Amino acid sequence: MSGQPDPLHDQPERPAGPVPDGISRRAFVGVSAAMFGAFLADGLPLPNPMNPRTEADSNPSEANALSPVAFRSLPLGSIRARGWLLRLLELQRDGLTGHAETVLPATGPDSAWKGGNGEDWEKGPYYLKGLIPLAYTLNDESLKARANAWIEPILASQREDGFFGPSTNDDWWPRMVVTYLLRDHHEATGDPRVLPFLSRYYAHMARHLPDRPLGSWGRARAGDEIDTVMWLYERIGDAALLGLCDLLARQAYPWTDIFHDNRFLEFGDDFHPKHNVNVPQALKLPVVISRRTGLERDRTAYRAGVRQLMRDHGTSFGLWSGSEMVSGRSTVAGVETCSIVEYMLSAQTAIRVLGDPQIGDELEQVAFNALPAAMSKDFRQHVYYTTANNVAAVRGVIGYQDDHGDDRVLAPRAGFPCCCYNLHMGWPKLAQSAWANTPDGGLAALVYVPSEVSATVRYGATVRIVCDTEYPFEESVGLRIHLAKGASFPLHLRIPGWCDAPAVRVNGDPVAARAGEFVVIDRTWQDGDRIELRFPMRPQIVAQTNGWASVELGPLVFALGLDERWDAFERREDGFDSFEVTSATPWNYALVPERGLEVERRPAVADNPFRTGAAPVTVRAAGVRAEAWRRRFDDRLPLDPPLNVANAPGAEERLTLVPFGSQMLRISIFPVVGTPQPPRAAWSEDFVGDWQTRLLVFRGAAVRDGRLRLPHAAKAVALPTDFADFTYEGDVALGDKGDAGFIFRVTEPSVGPDHYCGYYLGLSAERGELVFGLSANAWRRIATRPIPIRPDRSYRVRIAARGPRIQAWVDDMTTPIVVAEDTAFTRGSLGVRSYANTATFGRLSAEAHA
């Protein structure tokens, strides 16, 4: 859609003008912000930055070698932060990023990346990848000098054969981080050494990848390298780089198929395709290789992957769980901080290539909720795993698949020491990606944050646009145009898909706009022109799995905020302490949807809108205490919510919900008041349709061909089932390690293989036995029976329980293989459990005994 007609827009487009001798047009693509002024001072209008390659200056064999992108990133330094975003970046500078060399050991002067004898893998490059965009977005000379202290030894480390970096490590993967960050360094500074440095290194890669192929992390994360190779190709036009793109894509994991076919759990003992940093990071790979292949399947893999991951593992705050492997939809499943920032970078890449405005909506939800929730408000600590519901951030093993004992405390180095180095790119990269160039010589607003962009547009005009807003904490976004003289160019403005009635005005005149699209306003702009965007936000109760619900307002997720007590368990003189956080605030509430929601806003947004207790916007909701909803046996977690809660007369309270990112302790997924359902006389599950809403999975699961696949140490519980005396049947096939089978009379299921109360009957091919026992949050064996079990063959198991007497049969047995009596548990839910390398389950069914 367009704005008001403009007579200049109907005139033929003027040519881009001459370029200096010896410099092709494509050399101007992505030219650094520092060099723009020099070009213009010489009277050289810049060509359209989105279309540098033409038939005239391209090798004919390279024509259409890379398909065009929807938007192209602006050089680092083109966008400055303002308002609350500027304050967050300053807190980052004054916090972990600015004090890394004294707080984060791998960034010290002995780093092998600086020529020392210290850390030689990913940690130092991770940190530098965030330091560079922070330094140039803030235009901070001290941070720039700190970044150069890394850049100089890295550039000096290149050997004659093109390889570079620490001699103690020849892994392709950490060098992918370095080549990526060198892009930013070059765009910000115009450093003439970077392009030949990358060219020599990529020639080395092309020579040696056939004999020393990608492995492990490099194979999983090759999309980052392919994107950088394409970036270099668009600047130097070396056709050999296209061959390297193809070689990298062939050696990478088949992410297009994995995302389309939900194959995360189908690589046996290979954890990389289910590792939930690899997965969000790999989202960019099919997108970028689609520029080479032209295949629609590559272009649609991003959307297919996000849809399936959110369906099977989604949280309330816009990302799927992974602790560290994809982990199901429990409200206490964790999301690693690395996953948050890597997802954001993939989304920033994908929206530029695909032009899909929905990606912008999704990016904002993660950035405005998950990212601030993972950090302390002064940017001095982080959590390793962020969870939807969290009532105590204390030390101790939780039962996550990767559990370090300190994954949810606030510390400079929480959990495994990767996130404390990788988190630094979160906010700076968001600022860097807020605006982009467009193919028609204009600018696009991809993410709405308070910012200021300076760029060259159509016909070489230079424009500065100031984005004044307190969005997402308010509904309006104001854009002010600054020009030396009038200029004709288009603005592409993303309209959020969640907004029912968006309004766009240019100097007070309305412009048609629809939700979920880019509105394009192409006109002659004058200095001082103003654009007003209004995105009315309606509070919504959003359905989650198992009938639970969350609350959203625009891109913000809201949570019941708890009073927080911070107790340091490790003190440091520099103020970078480590904390456990607890609360005595009541938290176990159910929502009463029919009472509606009310929005309350403060007159002004605080410098840090995510500061606990200073929320600029809150939502009021009706709630009822759900007394049956309790903490887990060890008090470290809440149990998952009950399915529904009866509304006792006079029991309603008015709850104040705050932005998700403003709290360390929170409840963001609630049970809902309703009429409790009577126990079922019969139940069955065939794993079709929306099976994810009927089973609560711990540690992840997937369905293929009507069978549920559970990875090692996972379980799935049908929470709506509540059987006392019953017959329960199902099919199971398992791997050659461990055991797998059926759980029943289950209550209080939680994260961890033995964190439930109930019985378990499983088969083991490894031991050739049937095992029967129980867990009261700790395993106790009751009986075992020898039975030959073949891996990957399906077995039919039938269990009958009446009072304390429990019997079981396998396949066509007429005599039960197990007859036992136990009085520990009398009723509860049904489910399945795997303690094998992989287990699959066929149709399940149960009937209650009269």
C-alpha cells in the first residue's frame, strides 16, 4: 500500500551516477558508515544499495547467483539508540560487558585470541561479537579501543595459507563467530584489511573442507558462515565464494528437512539437531541458502520450524523450551540465554531475507520478554535457564537434561559458561537491526524501539529519522524526518499482526494500513515531516496447553510479579555478586477470564522500563487461589498448574500483572477457573491432531506415523486422566540401552526422570527384563522379571490395577508376568516414560473398572 500520490514519484528514476575508476558498483554495498561522508563529499551519489549487481558489471556466469533479499542491513553505526533502549545499552556498558575482563575469565589478557595462552575456543569470540555492536551503537571510544585490542591480534594471526586464530585449536566453529564479527568491524570502521583477510581464509576453507569437513558445532551452525560468505561475495564478487556456500550447505545438517519434518529427535545419539542453541541458531540456514537454491522449501523451512517447535515445546514468552535439548511444554522447562540471543539473530536475518512481517512480531515478543527476563536489571547477572513459572531461583539440581545446579540463580557466570559470553549481542544487535535498506531505495522499520537512523536513500539523498516512542509500553510510535532538502523515497513500516485497528498518519493525514503487513509510503519528504503510528493494544487471555492460559498486551507477556528477596551467596568487591532469589508472596492463582482485564499505565516510562517494581504498564485480572497447586517436594519449583479450579464464592482477588521481563520470580502460565470434570470411565490416545494439548511432556517428544517418540529420560503424562482401578494398554518399542514403559496412578509430575509420584512398568532390551517399581520423587524397585526383549521391536503391554493388586502382561501372555501388591498410590494420571536412548509408543487406551 502507498501513501499520498506524489508528482515526483511518477518521473523516470534518475541513474545512480558515476563511480570512481577501478571500483565496481557492488563494492559500495554495505559500505561503512564512516565512509559514507567521504563518498558524498566527492560528489559521488551512492547507487541503490539493494541492487548493486547488474548485467553490465556482473560476470554473466554469476547472473542471479544470489537471489535478492527483501531488506538489506545498514552498516553498523547507522542506527543509534535513544530513550529506554539507550539506557539499557548504557547499563550493559557499565555492567557485565564493560567489566568482562575482570568478571569473565576467558576475556582476560591471556586469551589465545589476543595471542596469549588462555581460552582458545568460542568464549572470547562470543564476547567480542556483542562488544563490537555495543561500542559502535553507543559510539563509545573506550569500548571501541577494547574491541580493537581483540581485532588487531586476530587480523595479525593469519598464516600464509589463510588460516588464522590460536594454533592450539583448528576447529572451524569458533572461527565462524570471528568471521561474523569481522563483518561488523568492517562496516563500522571501513578497515581495508578485513575483506582480503576473509577472502584468504575462505580460500583456505574451500581447499580443506573436502578433507577436513565440518563436524559437531560447525556442522550445526554453518548457516552463520554461509551468511558471511554471501556478505563477502556481495562486496568482492568472487565466484569461488558461491562454490564455498554450496560446499558448506552440503556439509551442514539437513536443517530444511529437520524443520519441515520435525526431525529434531530422530538423530539417535547425535544431540546436535535437538540442542536448543543449535536449533534457533540454525533457523537462518535454510533462509540464507534459499538465495542460492531458489527453492521454496528452503524459504518456508523457517516458518515450518517455528510452528512445529512452538507447538511441541512452546513457552508463554515466544520461544520454545530447551534445557538444553528441546524439552516439551512444562511451565518450568528452561530456555537457555544463548538460545534467546541466537534466536533473535536468526530472526533478524530471516526478516531481511524473507520480508515476512510476522517474524518482526515474533522477534519483538522474544526481545521484550525473554531477553530482559534473563538478565538482572543492572546487567550484572544473568540466569542460564529462563522459565515461564518461577517461584524460587535457588541452587540445587532440578532434573533438567543438562543440569549444573545453578541454572536459575542470578550470577555473572550461571550454569555452563557459554551464555555469560554470548548474551552481550542481544540488545546491541536488536538496535542494529531495527532499520534496513529496501530494494526501492528506501528504508524499512523492522522493529520498533526508540532509535535514530541515518542512511542514504534514493538518488543519494541522506536522511535522518528519529523514532520517538515508549513502545511496547505504549501504543504510539512517532517518526520525525530530517533532510537537508526534499527527497523522494519510500518508507516501509511494519504493522504488527496482533493489532486490530492500526492507524498511520503523515503530517496528520491518514494512510491506509492493515495488520500483519508492511505499509509502504512513497512520497517526497520534507525536513520536519512527521509520521504517527498507533497500534491499539487489547489485553488478551491466550490459550496454552492443557487448558492453561497466559496474558498478553501487544508484544508484551504479563506475569504475576512476586516480591523478591535477593540473598548473595558469593560476594565480590566490584559488585558482581551472585544471588539466590526467594519470595513469600502468594503465587498459586487461577485466572477468572469472564471478569475481563484492565490496563493501567503510568504517565512516563522509567529509564529502565524492566526495573522490578517500576512497571510502566500493568494489567489487572481476577484470580482465585488454587490451593491444590503447590511447590514441588524440594521447594525449588512450582508444580505444573492444575487443569481447572472451582470458583469458591467470595474467593476472588484482584491481581496485578506486570511485564514478564521485569521479574525474576513470576507466574505467567495460569490455570483457569472452570467446572472440574468428573473422572473418565475410558480414555485413549492415538497421537494425532493436537496431541500436545492432551499430554504434558517433560524433556521433549515428537510424533511420526502415529507413534510418540520419547528421547532418553523423558516422560509424557495425560493430566486429564484420573484412574484408580483400571486396565491400561499400549505399544512400546525401545532402543538397546536403558528401559521404557508405562506410568500410572501418577501425581505431581515434574522435571527429572524420577520426579513424580506413581508406578512404573518398563521393558529393557539391554538387561533382558521387565522392571516394576515406583517413584515418590525417588526411584524404588519392586520387582523384576526376565524376558527377552529385542531393540526396536514393538511390544504390547497390558496393566491391570485393582486396589493394591497390580498385574501386567506382555504381548499374548495368558498368565501375568508380574503380580504385585503395593499401597503407596491409589489413583492418578496415566502416561509413558523412557529411560532408553529412544523409545516409541503406539496407541494407548484405558478403561476404569466398575
